[in-house]
Amino acid sequence: MNRREFLATGTGMLAAAGLPGYARAADTGAITAMRTESKSVQDMKRAKLAALKELGPTITDFEVRRKAVIPGKCAAFYIDDVIFVFQDLVAMKPKSCWSHPFLAHVKEAWERYGVKTQLNLFYSGDFFYGVKDAMFSLKDVPDTWKGEFQAAKEWLRFGFHSFHEYPDYPWISASYEDVSLAWNLIKGEVERFAGPGMWAWAVVPHWGPMSKEGCIALKDCGAKAVWVSRGRRWAYNGDRTLLPYGHGYRIENHRKPESAIYWRGGGGDDISISGCGYNHLDVSQVQKTVGTYNWIYDKATGVNFKASTSGGPLLNLYNLKDIVPAFDRTGEKEYFCYATHEQYFFKHYFMYQADYAAKTFAAGKWMHDHGYKFIFMEDSVDA
């Protein structure tokens, strides 16, 4: 089973959303994600999708809002699925947390290029990696390094992601109570071991889709902005062959009225069609917001919905040599946001990437050299 990244960025997503000037990477033969599907497979899936009922937008009563004071060209960077580094810290008990090479490399990115990093956390490990892994949680992290984390407050934040890695799409049918409980568990542990002011208020849910109830829970917990998927969406008709890895079951279990599917494209493995929840923007809404200091304020929920990627490469899906060309191809924007995943840094992970740190530095250098100042995602909205 291959690792499945949901947060696909790059030209495939933008082409699917209908933005001008972008072609599917699988069509061009140019810079592509490392595991982009063949054109024939994607064409087959497009044909299946075209036979389904197309739905309108989930968010219909909204305002496009814009940051009152534009800070100039800024970039934001986040890393999803973070838990391995804490398992290592607890096992190794280093005097300094910065002696761990993962944390050392994000600190170096800050020192060299001014990169601010949001680490989006799992509350616990997962049985996918074994029983001992599943038994680990943020409760096990001591406050040994609180002083060091506090000293890094200018450039480091910890954020909400999920309870643990599996199942996929954990929030697509989530209840208000479950989202609120997970938020409070993760935030409470962060404040205990890292101290005040280290919590991130912009949310990237694990795998992306969040139920309407869940979106309201995030807002009530204090979230300033919530990630969105983007593009046209279709009714899911129960045909599980449209979706890989049992994802159809995730939509069907406690199914919410807003659950649907959309063409994601441009990503890895065989996930051209994905589930989507309430936090989904249609093509016209995307065009008003992506790569800007604009966002969608949903009057029905009171939630600020903000695209958390701006078209650049998801770092762990691209070869190192393609990172800079992929950013060059995307072009400069007033606000740029990009991401990667933690697992690929670690040698014991089955898809380990030895050049992980080099990719972080390459992206940070591109932003620095093109005149971007780093901010946290939450700073791109007024909330």
C-alpha cells in the first residue's frame, strides 16, 4: 500500500479548478508529481465522473473578504502528519530538542531563509506502524523542551490535524463533539509541553474534508481559517470503484448531506477522484481567493474558508530537481502557501526521502530570493 497524500497542489489541482494558464501535468510531459497517473487512467476516471450528477456549491451565502492591511508579498509553510518527531524525542530524551535532525532542519530553514513553520499534529501514533506506536500519544511528551519551544515562538507553531493517521478522511462525517474533543486534546497537550502562544489558529484537516458540524466546531474552538478543497463536485452514487483504498466506505459511514466527490487531479497514486465535505469551494470562488489575501466568509457557519495552497509543489511529491522549476512555473503571487508531510524525513518510513531537508531549503530559498516574507497562515486573514 502506498502512502496517500490528500493535499495535492500544483498544476493538476489548478487545472481541475478551471484556472487559466495551467495544464494537467500528465498531459504536458513536463514537470510532474512523482506518482502522477497516466493520461489513459485519468481519462477513464473523467468519463465515469461525467456520468454522475453534478452538484452546486456547498457554500452559497458568503462574502469575499480581504485583509485590511496588505503586508506585501508573503509566504506560509506547513508540515502535516507530525508525530514521529515526538516519538523520537520521548525515546531519545535529548537535552536540546534542536539536536533532533527534523527540528534542526526547520530551525535552519528559519535561520537561512526566514521560513516560519506550522507543524500539524496527530494526537497519537497509529496501529499501522505497530501496537507500541498506537500506544504513544502527545500525553507522553514531557515539558523538557518548553523553554526552547518558547524561544522559537517567532517562527514555529503547532496545529490541529487529526487524532491519528488512519482511517483516511477522518473528518468527512465527523460530529461536532468529536472535532471539539480532538481539538481540545491536541491543544491542551501543546500548551502543556510547549507553553503559551505556540498554538496555530489556521486549520488543515487530515485528508482535507470536514463535515459542516465539524467546521462549526472548529470555528467555536477559535479557528481563524479552515482549509478548503476546490473545483466542481459530483454526487457520490455508491460506486466504490471511483475511489481507492475503501474511501467509498468513509463517505457512506454516517454519511452527511454535504459529502460528495470531486476531481482532484495532479496528485500521487490513484487518487484522481476524492471525497469532499462542507469545506469546498467551487471554481468561481477559487478564482477570487487563491494566491491572494482574500478568503470566503461563510454566513451560514461563520467560518473563514481559505485555500491553504497556492499552486506550488507539494514538496514530498516532487523530485528535488523539480522544486525550483515547479515554483517558477507557478509564478509569483501576493500570498504563497505550500506544504509537505513529516513521514518522508524518517529513515524507518517505507517511502523515506533522503533529500527531504534539501527540498525544504530549496523552497525556502526560492521564496527568499523572490522577495517573500514568511508569515503564519492565520496571519493571511483578519479574524
